[in-house]
Amino acid sequence: MREALNLAKKGLGFVSPNPCVGAVLVKGDQIIGQGYHAQAGDDHAEVIAINEAGSLAKDAYLFVTLEPCNHHGKTPPCAELIVKSGIKKVFISCKDNNPLVSGRGIEYLKSNNVEVDLGILENEAIALNQGFFHRMKEKKPYIKIKIASSLDGNTSLKTGESKWITSEHSRDDVQKLRAHSCAILSGVGTVNSDNPKLNVRGRNHDKQPKRFILDSHLSIKSNLEILQQENVFIVYGDDPNNNLSKLKNIKAKLIQMPQKNNRIDLSYVISYFNKFGINNLLVEAGPTLSGAMIESGFFNDLIIYIAPVLLGSEANNLIKLTQIKTMKQRINFSYKDIRSIGSDIRITLESI
């Protein structure tokens, strides 16, 4: 099963809205077939492993990291192929909590005299598809908010300059976060100020995450680099300054969404992400949007890269919170992970 999990990891960042799945087919002490789900719409891991094994699949043992599907989607049911191939026993890491599957694959195998052993390396398999399981259960993505900060809790100078607070090692670590995310969310203030691409760089990763820019009143600059990239979406509420006419020649797509208190309604945005099939969302934004996400409860992990530098009392704070007036209103966290990244420290927090 360890080999199947290693194969499944190859799908990270590529298979959304599907989960990452790996499969290994064994006969005697030999691997006769193996595979992983490479991208949505392609063959599932079990199919690839069985096709590689051919007729040798009869009476073999299949190790798969997620319950085989038993419904018709973009591909035929894997459970039916397993039965048809004559596989003797299937070892499964965990059930699939997708309502379309949810135990039906296992039931089908058992009803067709295929032995099933469930729970092999279950926790690791669930962790691998953290975003998928979360979206199936909660109807929203698993959301990580990433912030780079100085020791005194600032993200940029008063002028807005922020390149670079953290080390090259931290910035490379962020590329890993991006590569494993289905989408990146930022705000118009950050994008107008920094002109970032918000793409995956320096890695062998040919699929870019979708990038969403929240811009309540469509004030985005028309000459930004990110607007000439694919899979970029500007989410706006209204256009009081008639800027739509200036955005005719961009590749980015515009999506209008409802507003609440003169801002894009975050609950509507998160619901949209669920329908869009986004399992893992990375928020890379300024203090206003990051603060709004935290105050609204739309996050799972808060990841802060802290550099051993001071920016002074006039610099810009890392998070803007508007609702805290008393200590009883404070937002509490627990430490999930603390580790050194080059000369910096990366702290991962979760709300309690």
C-alpha cells in the first residue's frame, strides 16, 4: 500500500476536482500492474494497473488508496472492471465520502465475491486527499491562508514595499503550496500593488492553479501581467467607474457576484468554489482580505512565514481585524506545526 500512496501523490495539483488515487496489482511477490490518476477525465488508477497486468490480473491482489467507484462519470465504474478481471482481493486504504460512491463500491465488490480489506494506511490516505474529503463533507474547499511576516508582525513597509521579507527557502516552500492547490485567491489591493503572477515557478509543474482576484468595485489595473494569463478570474461586485471597457483585451475572465456591506459576499464566493470543484484553496492576500476570511471563519489553516527582521512601527500589519473590541472576542488558535525554513520559521495554526 505504501507504493500505491507514493503513486497517488503524483496527482497532487493535477486531478481536481477528483481525489488523488494510486493502485498496485500484485501476484505472488511480483508487481504486475500499477498506476495513478493523472488528471480529471483520464483513466482511474485501478484501470491503469489492470490494463498493464492484462490477463495476469485474475486471482491477483489489488492495493488501492481509495474505494473504487461504482458509478458512471467521465469514466466507467472501476468496481465493475475489478470484478470482470477476476481479481481475488482488494486492499483499500479508506472509503470515498463522495455521495456518488460512499460504500457502494465496496458493497459491489463483496456482492460479487471479491474479498475486501479496508483501512490499510487509512490516516495517510485521508491526509493525502484532505481537501477532497473536506469539500465532500463541508461543501467548501480546505482553505489555507498564507502570510509572510517580520518579527514585529508586519507584511510590508508603509510605502507598500514587501520584496523580500522572507528568505528564498520560504518562497520556494510557497511554490510547493501553490503547486498542491487547486486555486489561489487574492485581493485587488495586493494585485495592483505587487503585480504578482501568483503562478507555480521553479518546478516541473505544467498545470497552473486557477487564480481568483476579488475586486468589489472593479478597480483593477488593466496592464497587470496576471491578466494576460490563462485560468485567471476577476470576481467583482459592481463597476461604478465604468472600467469594464478598459478590460476588453485581457485573457482573464470576469465573474460578477453579489455584494454584502459594499464588499463581495465571501459566503457566496466560497459556495461558488465548492460548485467549481475546488478542493484546496490557498489565500495569498493583504491584511484586509486575510482578516475578512479569518473573521468570517472561512479558513482551516493559517500559515505564517516569520523572517528574523524588523520593519518598524509605521509598517503595515499582517492582518486587519475589525470586530475585536474586547478580549472575549479574540480569535484563538492552536499550533499545528512549527518548523525552520531556511533562516525563517513557518508556523501553521488552526482555529479552536
